[in-house]
Amino acid sequence: MVAIVGRPNVGKSTLFNRLTHSRRSIVGDEPGITRDRIYGEYDWGGRQFRLVDTGGIVPDDPELIPTEIYNQAKVALQEADALILVVDARTELASPDYDLVKLLIRGGKPVFLAVNKVEGAAMSAEAENFRQLGLRNVYPISAEHALGIGDLLDAISEALPPSEPVAEVIADDAPTPAIDESEEEDSADGLNRTHGEFEQHETSIAIIGRPNVGKSTLLNALTGTTRAIVSPIAGTTRDAVDEVVEFEGNQLRFVDTAGIRRKGKTHLMAEKMSVVMARRHLEAADVALLVIDATEGVTAADATIGGYAHESGRSVIIVINKWDAVTTGRTDGKPHADREVFEKQLRSALKYLSYAPVIFISALKGRGPDGRGMARILNEVVKVAAERRKRVTTGQMNRFLERVDFQRAPVPMAKRIRIFYMTQAAVAPPTFVLFTDRDIKLHFAFERFLENQIRESFGFEGTPIWFKVKARNEKKND
């Protein structure tokens, strides 16, 4: 593993994005944008390297956020096999640079000095001044324009010899395992399924919500780590932070996203970009954990964020955090909040998420009101992810249609349609195609009635259901 370290605003995230061919880290002119550790991979010389981007290190800074950034960077320094120290060629050397070099050298790992923002021969000469830091490996680069990076990666590759593969010894008299042709066909089929159905080895879960509702605390509780920086300052998380959890044979990748707020409430470019990235990570996820602060109740912003998840076809689990603060831990003298009343109010405000299960927890204490820990959320995630990928056969759907009394649907006569048959065309989210007598948009009351009937018969808990209408050809009807 290779760690990119340095003081704030020297171009670490630009170099990370360049090497990983991504826009994983948010880049901007404001110092201190990156705060948590961001992981990625890059290929060089036929080898694959793990890469970690860190926040700007300012040793001995008394402020809360810089101290937490430094703590996150120290974890990366311990994990890494080699370090890239990035400095800005356009700035003068200062005492924090020397302090940082001393810190890195003490770790005993190879350190490569990348003098960034070197564009042109004149700047290359300026880069030589940074040898005063006492590092032998100095490489002038421009992360933004991809200049000089090859020499840096060559040196890192030479310093980190590839690990020798462990040879598997097979006895001469050991029987050769028989290959079942049917199994071979099944495995090949698993890689080429159509209509959105595929073998998925990992479930991606986006933790979404307003700023300061406890998303990072929830990630740390779920993963049993201090992976994300937690503070009472709203907007602490900017880059999306992800961590994989193995639970009962399932690979669950939790992604902690930045708090989503209205455009008028975001002022710094880093905040605007973090909201954009949060929306992007939500749309790439399978399941969304919508975190709501119990002390503030359900707000209009919560409803808007839940709408993003619903409209993008994500499965949703609603997590009511800080529940202890309005019940057993209440200190304002008011009576304890009633769980049933709270959920009733929530369902009224988030009617379109009627399919989403609700879990009450205290992420800080790592448990819910029933005494159960984070395992309840993990169980619900696995269940909802399975429901999302469920497939119903056409035969089952046709038998379902025969049982349903569509006369009970509260739809005006002019908006009624006749369904000849229907089939599930896709999963994730489950999508059904209705073959009807008329090419009209489904009336919302009819769509809601049909959705309720499908859920009653087949489940699909936690996931939205989509419908598409196809009218039969009129000539064929005649």
C-alpha cells in the first residue's frame, strides 16, 4: 500500500485522482477539503497497488478537525509500505514541512518527495530547493497535467518488490477433480444474465441524511472502527468514506456520504461538491440508510433526501438515530417520546416510503431501544437487498392477476384499463411490464392499488416497484 501525505492544499487529492483514474477525492482551492482516508487502486508495470489519500497534516494543531485529520492520516502511515510526501513547488519551505519529514522518517518506511505543480524548466530548477528537507528521492511532478509521474511510480515499484506467490503443492497421486459440465454452464450463465439480474458479490449501502444527524457515527458503529471523523460540527464529512463489512457470508460496503442540504445553504465550493458526490454515491448504491435525527423529528429536508433515494430506485431503510436522547437519556424534563406516535408521524411525512422498514437506534451507544446492537441493521440490509433482487415468474404473475379484484381499485372509469397479462422485466429495482388495452399513463390510485397487491402477495420489502405500460396493437385486438 502507498499513502499520499502532505500539508493542506498541495495537490494530494489531484494526484490520487490522477493515479486511480477517478474523481473519488474532491478537489478544490480551499485548504483542508479532504478529511477522512480515501482508498483506491492503480496499476503500474503490470502490478496493482493500493493507494490511500489523506487529509492535510498539520502536526500539533489544537483545533478539533485538524487533530482528527491528523489521527486519520496516522492510521494510513501505519498501514502503508511506502509514502509519497507531496509539497507545493510554488510555496516556500516552512517549519511544518521539516516537522512532517521528521515524523515520516521516524516510521522507517521509504519516503518519496513529489514536488507538485512543476510546469516548465524554470519550475524544475525550483524543485531542487526542496532537497533541503533531507530526502534523497525527489521527483518534480504536475499531478494536474500528468507530468513526471512515471518516474515517481517507477521508483516506488522498485522500492516495493512484488510478493512471491505461494505455490500450491499437489501430490502426484492426488486425484484430478472432475469438472461438472452443468456447473460450468451455470457459472457462465451467472455472468451473462439479462434484464438487470446478475450475480452480485457485494452490496453497496449509502448512508444518507442531513448534516450532523449521526451518519459517520453510524458507519463507525457498523464497522467497529473509527473510519470516519466524527464531530459536533455540521458538514464534517466531505468525501464519501467507505468500509466493507462481512456479515453472515455477505459482503456489505457501507458508504458514509456528506450531509445533503439545500443549494442555498451551501456556500463553500467544497460543500457544493460534497453534496454532488453524495447524490452520485446514492445513485450507485443498492440500499440507502436514511438517517433521521430523533431530537429534531422529520423535517422537509429529510423528506427531500428520502425522495432522492425513492426516485432513483434505491431500496430504503429508515434509521431513527439519537433515540436515547428523547427517551431514557432525556434531560429537559419532558416525557419520553412514544415510538408508535413517532413512527405514525414519520409515515405521514414520508408516505412515498411506506415500503421502507424503520429502525430506532443510538449509533453513539451502538444499540437500539430493544438492547440489540448493529446486527439488526445488518440483518435488515441483507433482507432488503435480497428482496430487491427477487424475481417472480410470468406464470406466478398471471395467477396473481386472476386473483385480484381490480373493481375495488379507486379509479375513475375514464382512467380504468384492462390488463391482459404482466411480467417482471427487471430486478434491482423490481420492474413490471403491463400489457393493456390502452396506451395511457397509470392513474396514481390504480398504481398504488396494484403495488399494494403485489407486495401483499410477493413481499418486496424495502424496495420501490416500477411499472411500465405497453398497449396491445389495435388490429390484433380486433
